[in-house]
Amino acid sequence: MTENVAARAEEAAFLADMPAVLGPRAMAALAAINAALGLGYAGVDFGLAPERRRAVLRSQPRMVLQSPGPDPIWDYRRAPIRPAPWRAVKALLIAKAAAKDFAAPGCG
């Protein structure tokens, strides 16, 4: 990636607008995988064949989003990556708080 300008441009487009890059069929497949996993936060490594068919490589219940290095070539990664885990944590906490069986410690 460091020396591949085209790959960085492709990744930047993906991070800026994933649904537009992947298309509705792949987005529906990812939504189905998400529903099947039933987790608040997970990762899916996948690729798309040229005819837009997906190839799932693996899914896992945890995924590390590594902060990009200080080189300016990675600036396009900073904004999309920084809040991603926190959005997932926030959504999980909101869902748990709304669940009927949730009770915070000391609250009943």
C-alpha cells in the first residue's frame, strides 16, 4: 500500500462511500452476515470478483482497526477509522439499555 497509489485511491473511495463502491448486492450480503453473526461489533474480510460476486474470506467477533502511521499518505484513513469502534460500542450500549432484560448494577 505504501508504494501503490492506485490501491490507496481505491481504499480511499471505499472508506468515503462503501455502499457506492460495493453495490447493493454486496451490501445486502454483508447485512445478512451481520444478522447471522448477531454481534454488536465484528469484522469481515472479503473481496469482490470482477463481476461483483463476493468471496468471504473470514468473519470474526473482534477486529482491530489499527491507527494509520504519521505519513500524510494515510490522511484519508484517519477520519473514517477513528470513530468506528466507538460507534459500535455506543450502538451496543444503546441496544442493551433498551433491552427489557437489562439492569445496570445497583439499579434493581
